[in-house]
Amino acid sequence: MGTEWKGKIEKVDEHRWRIPKEEFPWMRTDAVLYSNDRLISTALGDNSPQQAANVAALPGIVGNSMAMPDMHWGYGFPIGGVAAVDAYEGSISPGGIGFDINCGVRLIKTDLTLEDIGDVKPLMDELYRNIPSGLGSKGLTRITDRDLSDILESGSEWAVENGYGWESDLDVTEEKGCMKDADPAGVSDRARKRGLSELGSIGSGNHFLELDVVDDVFDEATAKAYGLKKGCVTITVHCGSRGLGHQIATEYVQKMERYMKASGVQLPDRQLACAPLSSSLGAEYYRAMCCGANYAWANRQMITSWARESFEKILGDSAESMGMEVVYDVAHNIAKMEAHTSDGSRRDVLVHRKGATRAFAPGRPEITQKYRDFGQPVLIPGDMSTGTYVLAGRKGAMEQTFGSTCHGAGRQMSRKTAVEQLNIADIRRRMADEGIYLRSASDDGVLEEAPQAYKNVSDVIEVVCGAGLTAKVAKLTPIGVVKG
């Protein structure tokens, strides 16, 4: 992680701080940090504000460089970083998307209560058996190289067409589970090889599958539109594009570093390596990134199918009868072409969201018709003992952040420090005492993702809602966790 931030920072209001563009000669615009008095010290301590200031040097940047309240040190961009660039004159940076392309969250609701399920352990054990997790985990389904090409091009559509889920799942998946600009020609043989074996698996790190109960409803009308009611059981899935996405990012970072050196482009951090969207390299990476995003959506779609099968096996009823519908699926490591108003004019921009979630306000045509009057669902997991907030996008996001908000609680302790300082028995005991049944692939995986390693997600939610980016809809509390 970086060292402590020592530069200039100004408090704008209760929820925003600003690094003025005069702070460094390379800054083309201000860096705005969404935070409060409790959270800002953590951000300053790991120097993620420096990365937000560096992002302000990105060629073609429009509006401010921004960081959400879950910000922490990342690669190039801070995790929690948001930046829009002009769609015609801007640059695309893999560091502004992340190595786990389309890491994202999917929420599946049920019509069941805890009483309907009874003992959660058999159900969690079946989910653990049925859905591969952990470092190096492989998918249960063998796919051919031709299948993989189809998946890279069509994402969730391939999964549904091949029996993994329902047509209605696509309507409540961001981009309907497929970015149409995908071109497998830009995905290397090595990336494809990694993708062949891992489809339909959660992986390791902060990825998980969680069984939750809707504990609080803050907005009855929106919760009803989303299909959520107090006491119902839900499933949250957090995973991405696995090794395929990581390989795509790794290779294009290297290509862009060479491009910048050859072109004489100067940036304050080589991890911000980028290429113009109008260049062949920039366009090729964007199309390859779309492939990684599509793979991730297919991955979560297959996991959804196996989660339904697990419920059917243990509870002896059909997924349809149990109301196991997808509420929504959001991406939080991605770049998208969108139309936004900036400096008083409507323009096409590419929005980099790296550890940040789209949060479109009511009325945007990209939102599925069933939610358009209520705002886009936004899914924000906390640590594995506190569960997930369901939010809705609001007008403030359109006015301030190119329709973006946070993506989770955000780390406050590095993985290495967590493994060195925390005790696995204490964590397992704490989870059990809180009534949470934990299944995990490794002790180190649990230590790295221990509750103590994360910020208080309620503080993060307070900032994004207080700033008008989102509004609270419901709070989900965990009863069972499958950890990678």
C-alpha cells in the first residue's frame, strides 16, 4: 500500500473532499473524494488520494477524478475510483477497470423465510458442494473452445440458451448480460486457456456466495418493485471473470506501457498506462474487456442455475415455486460508453468504474422497464458478518459522478496484515456466535477477508446516500457464507 497522504485536501461538505488541480502540474481537473470525518483518515493513511490525483492526468478526462468512500490503494486507479473520458478524444486505461474484469454482484430473492428452510447447514453444504470456490477452483461444466468464443461474444445469453437459467434473468442483468462490442480476436490463447476450465466457479479473494435474510426495509415501494420483503431469504453472489479477465488485463497493461514509451506519453504513474480510444490498441483492449465482462456474466449466470438446483434438492420444491428470481446483477470493474451531461452539455463518455457501481436514477432508458420508475438497483456487500445493502440510484449520481457510487465496504487492512495479525479460531467463533454458518476453501482465505479487515459498510452507505448518489432500500443480514 502507499504511504500517508501529505498533500493539500479541502473539505467541501459532510460527504466530499477535494484535491485542487493546482496541487500537481499534471492534474487536468480536481480530484473529489467522497468520504466523511470517520472514513477520511483511513483513505489518507494508505495514500489512495494520491492515486485519485494521478487519475486526473488521464488524457481526455471529463469532469472530476473521483473516489468513492470505500476507496483504498489499488493498481493505477484507487479501488473505488471513477473517471469519465471523452468518447472520441479520451484514453482507456486497464488500471481504471481492474484485473478482475466485471467483478460484480448478483442478488437472487426467494419467497422463503427462515422457518421454511429450517436448519441452514444442509443447504449451505449443498451450495458449497455444487458451486466451486477457492484458489484454482475449476468449473463443473466442460466447455469447448467454440463454446468459449460464443461465451465471450454473448455472455449470459449463451448460458441461458444452454439451460443455465431463465430468459427473465437477462432483463435484470446490467447490459442484459452482454456487451455487444466484444471481439474474441483480441483475447489471447493463454487467456482463453485459463477461461476454459474456470467457468461456473467463484474463485478466491473477496469472492463469496452468501445466504441472507432481509432484516430491514427502508423504502417499501422500491423494495416491493425489486421483489424484496422483510423476512425473506436471499442469495448474494460476488465473483468475476477469473483468470481469463486477469490475463486480458495483464497483457494489455504491458502493451499500453510499450505504446506510451514509444509515443512519449508522460503520466505520473506507469500503472495508469493507457491508449487513445481512437487508436487500434485502445479499441482492441475495449473489445477484449467486453469479452471479459461477458465471461463474468455467464459465470454468475451458471452459479445462479446451480444455486437454484441446490435449493430444489434440499427443499424438494421447484425454483419457480420458491420464487427464486434474480433481483439484479451489477458490474463494478468495467468501462462503459454512456451519455452524460457535463459542464452543461450532453456528451458521449467512457466511464471507468474500478471498484465502483453504476447507480442510474429513475428514468434512464438503460434501466430495465420494471425498475425504471424506481432507479437502478445497487448492491453493496459489507464484510462477511454484516451482509449487504440494497440501494437505488438517484439524481445526485447523474449530476455528480456520471451515475456511479461505491461497491462495498472497502478494505482497511491489507490481506498480508490480516493473515499475520488475526486468529482463525477467533473469526470462526465470532461468525458462529452471530449465527452465521461458514464454509470456506482455506483458512488464509477467511483471514484475508475477516470482518476486521474492512471498513464499516454503514459509514460508507451513509456517505453515498447523504451525498444524494443513492437511497437505501433494504438491508440483508447473513446466515450462511461460502468463502473462496
